[in-house]
Amino acid sequence: MLLLLVVAIAISVSSASSIPAEVPHNPLEHDSLHAPHFDGAEHNSQYDHEAFLGPDESKKFDNLSPEESKRRLGVIFDRIDEDKDGLVTLSELKNWISFTQRRYIEEDTGRLWRQHNPDNNATISWEAYRDSVYSFLNDLSAEELAQEENGISYKGLLKRDRRRWAVADQDLDDSLTREEFTAFLHPEDHPTMRDVVLQETVEDLDKDKDGKINEDEYIGDMYRPSEANEEEPEWVASEREAFAKYRDTDGDGYLTETEVRQWITPQDFDHSESEAKHLIFEADVDHDEKLTKAEVLDKYDAFVGSQATEFGEALARHDEF
């Protein structure tokens, strides 16, 4: 039950290939079911599908045949190609991903705003939100509240949401406006929420609760041996080297909050641009840093799903269908 709640809250508030060298592990990169973009040496293409179309839209592609999936992807290509020169540049793909992200955040916030605020009041109070999401906690014992599963407890989830609510509450009235509620649900995309995102990330990784991330905790976010004395894959050794060389900048064997911040949200980092670069890396056969329609369709499963391997309202809203 706890695991299901964690997944549900993650959704509400938020094919295998080798990892290209320019795509580092980032614990903030996960799909709508909280599966990481890169899990060790395995690449989660669903993350890319959701970044390209948005979580809601991408699910609808999974019921399409490969032929229909490619046809609709071709229409999307034409929309991304802003100057209509038959090529999609990094800038055009970045703009598209930014658009789909903004659209999803707006639609997701609207859905949850209506769910938790059926009377469409100007604000939602903490008590109303708590009653809507966590009322079942009233029936649990203190032991049940504190019981952990994968390092997470109901008590911890409530405490985290309460803290995040307080940070989003810019006018300090313990109620959230629609804009503040957006920041609460999608903190990774809101500048005023960066510190609380950092704090939550450190808490997730810091298994021994000493306020720092050691090398094993860093690796544990990416790799867990299936049995005792299992030999670590080669990529894990590379990640251990990256920890020592690039993450642990002061060489003390731990990542502080400052070092974690530089890791997960480096200065001037642009998520949409990073994802656009990754998709171009996947599909750019001639390495000219631009994508033709043929390149995109040939590598269609990097962008969208299908019955063999999302799309819906993004194109269904337009007359071409």
C-alpha cells in the first residue's frame, strides 16, 4: 500500500541502450512512474517519450501500430520544424520540449486543482489538502505511521509534503493559490523551490542520515546487487571514478549539499536543452547536429512508443487528423 501511495504521489507531484558519455546520471530525471531515465547501463525510453510529448500524451501512443505511430510522428516533425526547411535543429527541438513540459504542468495542475478544490476557491488550505490526500492516516497507529518501506514512511511523506507546502506558500497564509499550487506539485520546474528539491534529494540518497552522501549511497541510487558478493559491472567502476573525480570536489569522500546542488542542478543547466541533445544523439545518423524527418522516423522508438515497442490530444486537437 505504501509503495502504491509513493507512486501515486510521485505521479501527482511530478528498450535498453548504452549511456552516451554526455548524459550523466541525475536523480531528478525520472518518468511519471518514478522510473529513472538511466538505471545503471539501462536506458528508460519512456522518459524520453514523456519529455517529447508529455506524460499524458505519450501513453496514448502505446496503443498505436508502428505505422500509425510513425505517421503521427511525421506530423509532429513538421510542427517542430519552425522554419520549414525540412530539418529540426537543437533550438527547435528544445522549444518543442519546453512547450510540452509547460503544457503538461498546466494540465496536471488543473486536474489536481479541480480534484482538491471542487468549489474552485481562490486558494486551497493545507488542512483541506491534507484531508483529501492523507485522511486515511487518522486510522493508523503510531507504529504504522513510522513503518518504513524502501526507506519511506507515511509519517515521512506527510512531513515532506508539509515542508514543501510551506516553501510554496509565498504569502504565508498556509493556503496556496493556483500558481503556488503549481510550484508545490512541480518543484523541479520552479525557481523558488530549488532548495527544497535539493533537500529532498539529499534525504532520498542519505540512507544513514548523517546529512552527507558517501560513495556507496551515491552508487546505491543507480545500482543494487541482486545477490551477495556479486561482481560490480564495469559501468559502476566508472561511476565510482566520477564520484571521486567530479562529484566530490573537496575530496573528503562525501557529497555535501553544495556538491549535490552542482551535480543535479548545475548553474545555467537547461533541462529541455539537455533532453534535446540526448534525442539528437540517439537519431542523428550523419552527425550534423540536425535531424531530418527520415532520421526521426527511422529512430521513431526513441521519440514515441507504439504497440510494437503516445500520442493523442497533441495532434487530435488539430484539423490535420
